[in-house]
Amino acid sequence: MSSLQPVRGTRDLIGDDQRRYRHVTDTARHVSGLYGFEEWQTPIFEDTGVFSRTLGETSDVVTKEMYTFTDRGGDSVTLRPEGTAAVCRALVSNGLTQSLPLKVFYAGPMFRYERPQKGRYRQFHQIGIELIGPAEPLADAEVIACGWQILTALGIAESVTLEINTLGDTDSRTAYRAALVAYFTRYATSLSEDSKARLERNPLRILDSKDEGDRKIVADAPTIAAHLTPLAAGFYDSVRNSLTALGIPFVENPRIVRGLDYYNHTAFEFVTTQLGAQGTVMGGGRYDGLVRQMGGPETPAVGWAAGIERLAMLIAEPQGEAAPIAVIPAGDDAEAAAFGIVQQLRQGGIRADIGYKGNLRRRMERANKAGARAAIILGSEEAARGVAQLKDLVSGTQSEVSLDALLEAVRALPAGTPA
Ligand code: ATP
Ligand code: MG
């Protein structure tokens, strides 16, 4: 029988992969906590409408990437492709729209039917934050600052660039949309099929096209700057001033529109050149209309999401656990006493292990291979006297220690990793 393989675009997280994953989520959880964000967990699948009605009917996610299926009860459900719509749904369904402002952090798997490649998977993972309630541009800066601090804490701030843009308010967008339609109509025959469809329904989305031909046309497209209302221009000024005041470096990129329909005003991405085509590690912006689309009241909000896999590829190898203590019975009749010791060490907060098989030499070999900090060797005669040998595997020194004093002796070992 042929062995079963993981589904295309999914991965097992084992060893270094899992350590990296955990380091990214732990760091993000910790830093977002400093900013007052509290973790939420929403279900991994939702009513399809949560996404199809809000992400935009011409968005890549809705048109071709969603894992949507009819369940046994005949309901259409979708594995969540992103977190923001789900958080807004949860805000409304839990009656929290009157308890604002709210600061939400989440971490977990997302699902998109995409062509798998480096940094792009069908089950991938995101961390994200949402600041729901404040309409002030300072909130946009706070959300970006939190993202920046997470990237800094991960040691990758140097390898990413913050790019920002504004998508304006409704009036700015209406004016800009007209300008884009006029421009792209002149090149309509050269646009990709996807972008031809977007021209009618959402011309802004063409700016986000990954098609090579489209990108050449996009390069000379008008930018929103000339179409911003004074209000939208003022909002953008405030965001930029706040970022400067906070010492967060950024560049402006008028081509950032973000892939989903619900954004207005600020849009931003942290990008890197180190991951090939999958260069966006974190992306977000303001989405003042989304909660209302979800059936709640008009509620301003701003947030971002970041791909854990892409972050995990950029960070340095995280530190593993502290080196363990190996407990080694010398002879079968010391086995029970050795198990008692390993248990005592663990209950004392020391990482310790005991092998199940083999003679003294084999077990010593295994302890060294496991990178043990020290070995506790226990013979039956010694067990009877209430002592054991403590062998420091870094310095090589060995001494007899009373079993009562063992925990203290292990704690007193100088820090060090075996060669
Ligand atoms: P891209 O342009 O790379 O497709 P996106 O605009 O679709 O990204 P968002 O919806 O903004 O991405 O998601 C936020 C982040 O999640 C991205 O910046 C990226 O780091 C990560 N991400 C998105 N899709 C995937 C995927 N299929 N595999 C791995 N990470 C992903
Ligand atoms: Mg995408």
C-alpha cells in the first residue's frame, strides 16, 4: 500500500520548523500584550457569507482561493482565508460593538487554494491585531508601531521596509476610480483577463495585479494623491507625522491597495527582498466599513496580519530548551530509584530524562547525543547509601552527591552547553 502524504500546500511543523513557529507567535503575543491587545480565538470555519460578502467579489481570495464546501446539513461553510472578517463577525455576534475600543490579537491557521511555492501554502498561519473603535489616525500609527516592535523583537526589522499608502475616503475613491477607469480603458485590450473583469467592477484592484503585462501598464497609472479630499489628505498627513514622531522609518508606495475590498485611508505593508516573490511579510490598513457590512453599527477599525511562515524564514534559529539532565541507572536494580530521581528533578522544575534501555555505556552515549548538561549515575549500592554520581558533561568532573542535595547540586551547575 502506498503511504499517505500531506495534502499539497500543507506542512508538518516538526523540530526547527515548530520552534520557529512558536518563537514568532510567542513574541507577537508578548509584544502585542504590551500594547494592550488581548487574544481572541474564532472558529476555523465560518458561514461562507462572512468572507464572500465582505472581502470583495473580485478579490483573488473570493474568486479563486476559498476552501468552500457544503456540509452534511446543506450549509455552505468556508475554512477561514483570513482573520479580520472573522474577528468583526465575532465582535457583532458577541454583542461587543458597544464595548469599544477593543484591541484584539489572534494567531492561527488560514486556508487559501493557491499555487504552493516557497512562502506560499494552502494551509498557512497568521498572527494579526485589530484595533476596533478609534477613528483617529493615531490608532493607525499605534497598530503599525506594534507590528514594527514585533519585527524588531524578532530581529528582522533591518531586513524589512515599511511601505505605506492611503486609499482615501469614499469621495477620494470615487474620483480616483473614475481616473483609473479612464486610464485603464485606453489599455483594455492589453490587460489580463482578470484585470479586464476588474475594470468594470473594481479598477483599483488592477493596481494589485501580479500579471507581468498588467504591471507594466500599472506603472504609469495615475496615483490617488491628486484625488484626495482635504479630509483624506489630512488624515494621511497625520499618520505619516505620527510614524515620524515614533521614529518608525517608512517609504510611500502609491501602488499599495491591499488585496481585499474593505480597506480605506491607510494601507501598509512590511516587505522584504529576501523571500523572492513572496516579499510581503505583514500587511494591513484601516477598514472603517467592515463591521457595518457584518451587520453591526458603523465602527472604525485598523489592523494588520502577518504570515508566520514568512517571518519564520527570516528569523535566526531560535534557542532550544535548556540542556536536559540525564538520569542513568547502573544496573537493573537501580532502575526504580532512578525513576524516582528523574521525577523529583522534573517536579523541581528541571528538565530531566531517563532512557528505557541499554547498559551504562549505551545510556551515556545517548545522554551525550541528546546534549545533556549533566548525568546522574545511580548504582544499586549507591542508591542504598542514599547517594549518586553527578557528572558534569561540560567540564567532565564527577562528584558524589547525597540524594537529598541532588536538586540543589543540579541547580548549582554553572550554565554551559556541552561540546
Ligand atoms: P500575497 O500578495 O503574498 O498573496 P496577500 O495580500 O494575499 O499576500 P494578506 O491577505 O494581506 O496577503 O495576508 C497577510 C499576510 O499573510 C501576507 O503578507 C503573507 O505574509 C501571509 N500570506 C498570505 N497568503 C499566504 C499563503 N498562501 N501562504 C503563506 N503566507 C501567506
Ligand atoms: Mg494572496
